[in-house]
Amino acid sequence: MEKRVLLIGGGKSFMVTSIAKELKEKNFEVVQASANVTEVERIENKPKVYLIYIDDLEDMMEFLVYVRDQAVEDDLSISIIGSPDEINKIRVSVPQDRIAAIFERPVNVKELGNKMIEVVEKEDLRLQKKKILVVDDDGTMLRTIKSWLSEKYQVFMVNSGMAAITFLAKNEVDLILLDYEMPVTTGPQVLKMLRSEPSTSSLPVMFLTVKSDKESVMQVIDLKPEKYLLKTMPPAELIANIDEFFEKQKAKKFS
């Protein structure tokens, strides 16, 4: 278990100093920074677990917008310390599934330290799960599939083909669930681009579609998708197909 945390807050604050001291006593590696985008961007090998102390919400809004975007792009775990009102405002912008813990001021640093141990333990377990990227221009479908798969898998979502290409330039995944019909860049076009790049040429891809005609299937058969799944199939059937794929991969690895 990697006990590393990026502690965001005023370095001269008594409370931030106390929190850092408590975490270090619990054998955390604590990287500290102020709520400044440039400062945080300059940190090499940043921890994936952020602990943010809100001391002036208005002054931190630009940084929180940055955190909102990075939480998804870099797959961060976000814990927040603040007043109830500040916490409610932040919850609106930061993705709920990336918020690991909430601490209301005044905070008990001993309890916070114990809770952060739980946070990194859960994050360690989560990161052991297989990673799936879901690509679909329908936001409702994205959220639905994520709700079905999140218990077993790490699920990332993008709403266009080009967003998928951008995401994969920075992130590794174990499987892509790719919508067949999308505006601008279709699913087959995305898969062609992936197959043409050495870094993504062997990425497993399953098409998700409402089209079940033979012609649509034959158009992509040369691109070697793993499967061709219908969006109308029951959740249990979709999950079973994905489970089966990973079980076969595991069997091949040890055969």
C-alpha cells in the first residue's frame, strides 16, 4: 500500500501544519503545496490522493476547477476539509465518485489521520481492478453502464471518439467499450485509429450498439473487435460478457 498524499493548503496555517505532522507520524509521505495550479503542475510524481484544506473558497475556485478536470483525467482520489457550506459547493463541481472523504471544520487531526489510512487502503484496492473505458456520445448511456460496472471494475467515461484518443494518449486501460454510431468520429473510425498506432494497436475493444444487422458486423470484422454487444442486453448479460473476457485473458496468461 502506497501511503502518499498531496496536502493542499496554506503552508503557514497552524491546522495544515498539524495535519501534515499527524500524517507523517502515521508514516505517510506528505507532499505539500498551496492551491496554485502552476505550483501543483510542477510537482513530479504527484500522489494520486489529494487532501484539500479549504481556507478561502473564493480564492481557491480556479484551483478547484483544475482539480475537477484532473480528478477524471488523472484518476485522482479527493478528500476535502472545510465548512459545511464550502463542502456543499465543492460537491457540485467535483465528480462524486472521486470524493473519498469529507472532513468538517473544526477537524480532529487524529481522526483525520485514521480516516486517511482507510482512504489509501480503499484506493489501493480500487486500483487493482481492471480498467474499462466507455466511449459513447449519450451521457445517459455512459452513466448507466458505469453504474452497472463500477462494483467490479474501474470505469472511465468519454463522450466522443476524439476524446477517447486524447484520454488513451495519457492513460492505460484493459478494455474499451466503444459506441458504434457517434457523430463526427464513428466507432469504427476510432478503432481504425487505435489499430494504426503501435501503443494502442492491441487494445481489446468491444463494440456497443443498437444495430444488430450482419452488414454492420462485417464492416468491422477486419479490425478484430473482441465482441459486438447490443445496448439492449440486460445488465447481467453485459457484465457476464466482460467477466468472461477477462477470465479468458487470465487463463491465457497462465497457460
